[in-house]
Amino acid sequence: MKKAALVILAVAGVIFALVIVAALASPSTPAAPAAVPAAGTTTPATTPPTQPPKAPAPAPATFSPISFSGVGDKTTAPFTVPTSEFIIEWEWSAPDPSYGMMAFFVYPRGETAMYLESVNCDAQTGSTYSYSGPGEMYLMVLAANLSSWTITVRPA
């Protein structure tokens, strides 16, 4: 008799567990049947909600190229670079290039001791990429035995 009672309790436990699982798996409210249009009629198309247009992205900061030229040493007038990155290009010529020398320093406006960049122009032409902006700055150019030099600051 004890065995029969244990079997009945085991079967009842399994049925109870199945009922709980089925109750948890079924939706709480029955789904409404889809409406079917009558023959010969059409249903209006649904349109997704419209979103306001996005504002255009701001134009990246830029500036017109700034050029300086000379023959010997020179401290340039201050200039403004509105971008954080910019390119400095140089070119120099000399009667005898083996004796020509040019270097320049980039200083923040008003500073005379701590420079932002220093470039030794070993080649007659070249460029360097700078991360010293934005801000107002000036160049101190050191040149010897040259017939001319040009430095251009332009956007990266």
C-alpha cells in the first residue's frame, strides 16, 4: 500500500510541475485575431512615425594657408591656427646648399622661452605635422647662407 501511495504522489507531482510550466509559458492574455478586410476593400498603409531631421554636422575648422619668407633670421608676426593639428612646410635655396642652414621654432604668442615645436630643416624642402594648435603663435626662423626661404602653415 505504501508503494501505491508513493507512485500516486510521484505522478501527481509530475502533473503539477507540467501545469506550472505550461502556465508560465503561455501568454497572460490571448492574442486578438488579425482583422481581415472584406473582399474588394483595401486597408490604409501604416506609416512609421517621422523623426525630426538631424542638424547638419558642423564644418570642420579650417583656415587659409599662411606664408612667410625671407633671407636671414626673422621673427614673424603672430598668426592664428584654429585647428588642433596643422602642417608646416618649408623651402629654402642657397648659392651653395652644402653651406646653407635653416631652423625654426614655433612659439605661443607672448612666449619667448618655451617653444611648442622646433624644426631643423636639413633638407631644402620638407614638412612637419604639428599638434600644437589651436591658438595664436609665431615663428622664430634662423637662417644662414641662404638666398631665400619660405615657410607655409596650412590646415592638416
